[in-house]
Amino acid sequence: SKAKLFDQNTDVKTSFKDVAGLEGAKEEVQEIVDFLKQPEKYTSLGGKIPKGALLVGPPGTGKTLLAKAVAGEAKVPFFSLSGSDFVEMFVGVGASRVRDLFKQAKEKSPSIIFIDEIDAIGRARGKNNFSGSNDERENTLNQLLTEMDGFGTNTNVIVVAATNRADVLDKALMRAGRFDRQIYVDLPDVRERKEIFEVHLRPLKKVAEELDTEFLAKQTPGFSGADIANVCNEAALIAARKGNKAVGKQDFLDAVDRIVGGLEKKNKIIT
Ligand code: ATP
């Protein structure tokens, strides 16, 4: 079977309304939306529009969601691929895939390229990665750098990449004119968790009226947005299994217990 080269979405429905909390990060990416919508306004005095931004933060905190919302807000096509897909790639495929991706994105510009888990491609060069495919990874990284350097001033393609390991990235990626902007996407605090609950309660058909999202937020310290989305979904399934007419407080608490159990298991494997 032939792996898909990359994903392309020309009609992104995600908007900033779907991203709860993350006020600072949203403010920073709003600038990217403006660059994509009105490039002339920004280049009129000779300034150059940035080519790349790096979203840095723990897993499940909404980096992919935020990048997609930028495309949705700017109404531009969203091209995406994941760095981890490169790990099992045959020799020569990585670089040509990057080349194709940029070619397509330029043809459809203004557009966004999103590279998830960029650390899989962008680890510092010349270090062992034990996978035996170092050359292939380096070729892919070099192609990425070449493509970004080759952007003309009016290319109007912005590359957004995400990682939870900014410390392992090759410094060449962060050089001026590449991913020179870093935007932090942290785990949500209690107030943000309340907002994330509110977003993810929306699609649930029936939620008991007394449901207190502030209480739920207090019950879920350390949870990411993805964990909270998971809790809401589990709660709906738990309530449905019981044959209940609405999703209630106890269903959420049971769902939280289940997710906490899952997180503990995951952490046991790591330590
Ligand atoms: P990873 O590093 O694992 O790729 P990520 O930071 O890219 O994770 P997303 O894939 O964007 O995280 O988040 C997964 C899901 O979690 C989202 O599709 C969304 O349902 C939910 N989610 C995460 N953060 C938020 C948020 N701030 N507001 C609303 N939903 C969120």
C-alpha cells in the first residue's frame, strides 16, 4: 500500500471559537491570519512576512486545533503532514514528499502548511537516533530548510510546525527567516479547563441542567484539552450504557476516573 503524501483541506471549518483558553497563543496566531488575509498591508513598508511559526507544548493541548483554526479564520487551504510518518519511509521519499507539499501549497497560496511532530524530522543533525535512517531524516530536514529559504517575499505560504520537544530541534530550524517565532501552548489552568468543558459539552445531545463546569474543571488538574474532550465523550457513552436520558454529574465523575486510570497506566510505562 502506498502511503498518502500529505493531507489537504481546502474548506476548513475550524475557527477560534473551537479553541478554548489559550488566549495568548490565539493573539499571536491572529497575526498570521492577518498576514494571510492582507499581505500587501504588511509588506507596504518593505517588511517581510514571517515564513514559519513553531507551536511548542505538551501533547493534546490544541496545537493542531489552533493551526487548523488559523486556516479556517483566514479561509485558506490547510496542508498537513506528521513528522512521525517519515519514520518508516523508504529512502528518497521524504525529501520528494516535502518538495511536492510545498509545490502544491504554493500553487494554492495563500495557504498554510502544518507539520505535526516536527521533532521526528527536525532533530539536531549528526546525532545518533538509533533508527538507522539518519541520512534519510537529514535529507528530509535539508529539503524543508531549502524550501523555506526559497520562498519569495510574495509566496504567501506560512509554515506552522508543532512539537513537544523544542529542546531537541536542530538550531538551523529556528534561524531568522525560518521558524523564528515560537508560540507556547501550555496545559490549561482551571479557568481554561472550564472553557474547554463548555466547548466539548456543546455536541452532547442532553446534559443535565445542574452540571457545574467549574466543579468539573476543579476535578481535572493536569488534564489536557484532549483529555477533557475524552472525558465528555466517555461520559456520554457511560450515561447511554445506563439507559439514562441525559448525561449527568456522576457520569462525568466516572469518566474522569476512567481517564485518570488510563493516564496512570501510561505514566507507569514511561517511569
Ligand atoms: P499532539 O501534540 O498530541 O499532536 P495537539 O497539541 O496537537 O496534540 P490537538 O490534536 O490539537 O492537540 O488536540 C486534540 C483534541 O483535543 C482536539 O481536537 C480537541 O478536541 C481537544 N482540545 C485540545 N485542546 C483544546 C482547546 N484548547 N480547546 C478545545 N478543545 C481542545
